[in-house]
Amino acid sequence: MSLIDTWIAAERENGCDTTQSAINKMNKAVGSIIKSNRVWEWGAGVQRPPIKITNYMLKTCILYSMRKIKPRIGLTDNEIIKLADMLALPKRKD
């Protein structure tokens, strides 16, 4: 299991019935034009996703993971979102 695999599983649970629909959702959310072959390269470890994509995937995966275990730890939705934001990588200064 990897970040990419977990992200795809999370997006499927969030209503994306294909990997392409998950990619389209991500592209719209972050303003990118990523294609499916790039995602497969990330999953195979050939390339690493850019920071803004990694942060999007991390947030999606953290929210997905926390919802799976939420009844056991008792966090509010806002606390889960705050946790996801706190674990995001810093934006690169250009």
C-alpha cells in the first residue's frame, strides 16, 4: 500500500468510480493537468508527485483514514481537517 493506492481508495469511497475521475477531481481542485500515466509513474516509484499534489493526496488520505477510525478516537470533522493541514508539506518558495 502506498500514498497513491490509499488516495485512489479514498477517492473511490468519495464517489469517483474510476481512477481517471479521481485524477480529474484532483486536477480541478489543485489547478493541474496531470494525466493517468503520471499517476502510475508515481505509484511505481518512477517519479514523485509535486508538493501541491502530494498535499492534496495527503489531505484526502488523512481524512479518509481518520473517518475510518474516528469512532475510536472522537475527533470532530474540523479537528480532522486541522490535523490534515498540519501534516501538509510546506509550499516551495519560488
